[in-house]
Amino acid sequence: MKILVVDDEALIREVVKEYLLLENFLVEEADDGDKAIEMIKKEEYDLVILDIMMPKKDGFQTMKELKQIKDIPVLMLSARAEEFDKLIGFDLGIDDYVTKPFSPKELVARVKAITKRHEKNTEKIKFGELVLDDMAHEVKIEGKLITLTPKEYELLKYFISNHKIALSREQLLTNIWGYDFYGDDRTVDTHVKTLRHQLGKYGNYIKTIRKVGYKFEYVQEN
């Protein structure tokens, strides 16, 4: 997979590139929005890591132009942690938002999660006897069909797509319910509780992360 890293800070680009190369991603760089747009017009990328604060053309404007050219997943990277900036980013269609300073390993994990969600394949996702068949929109445990509500299904799929990544309640609300949803954290907690119940013993793999949220972590049974 090929990734375009867009940031005016050479050190940031170098660190991100180094960690992505270790995971066998192909990486190209751009130091401003104009150059990034020209590269996107000419090349095919599986993901763009895009900084907000850049000269000439900021990340928001670059994102608007990018989406008019191609539908490419985008991870926005910024030193600005204000909710307002995140809202703008998600409204423009970004897939994730990471604030500086960041953990390069976590960034790579988020990149993997995004690219996995956008993979064009029809393979079933399996964890032991738990099988999620996205083409059929079905979940089975030990061959038995499990009845889930649409939101429970989306929640499980999102957990699985972000396997071993701690997800905040805010992230879950944003990605499953959307920013125009007027509920609160209790909405997430309630759905996680019912999803755990529906999954039986597999519900135990949805771990509660204190003061953060939740994480799906499957442990291979012996």
C-alpha cells in the first residue's frame, strides 16, 4: 500500500515515514498542500496523512480539493486539539484525527485500521468461532446466526477493524452515531452492554479501558 505524508515539518515527515516503512508501506512526501494535490492527480494512494497547519494551503483546503479529485482515506494530523477543528475535519470526510505530539506506533496502528476498513475484499473476518461476514451483513458464533441491531453490528465491526486499539467514547460516538447525534457517553455504554450480552463469551473480548473507553482484544484460546 502507498501512503502520502503531507506536512511542512521535515522531521515529522521523516519520523512518520520511518515507522511506516518498517511496516512495509510505500511512502511519498509533500511539504505543502499544492504539491500534495498535484501528486494526488498523478498518482494512486491508499491513504493520505495530512497536517492542518501548512503554508500556502492549509489541511482543510487541501482536504476539500482532494475529495473533489479522488475518494482517498485521510488521517488528519495536527498540533491543534480543539474540538472545533476535529468537527471541521470529520465534516469534510476525514477518517481519523491525531494530535501532535503523537506516538508513532499508535499512528501506524491507526493507519492500519483505516486501510483495513477500506480494503476491497469479501473475506470474512474471524476470531475463533466468531465470524463477521460484511458482504452478508451477518455475525455468527459457532455457526449460529447472532441477531444484532444495525448499531450493534456497526459497533462490533468498528471494534474489530480497530483490533487492540483503545477507542474513546467520543470516537465511538463520532464514527458510529455521527457528530449530529445529541446523545452522550451513556449511549455508547448501553450499546456496548447489549452487544456484550449478544456475543456471549466473545463479549468478554470487549475490554473496558478506565477513563478512556473500550478496546476489542481477542485472545487465542488454547
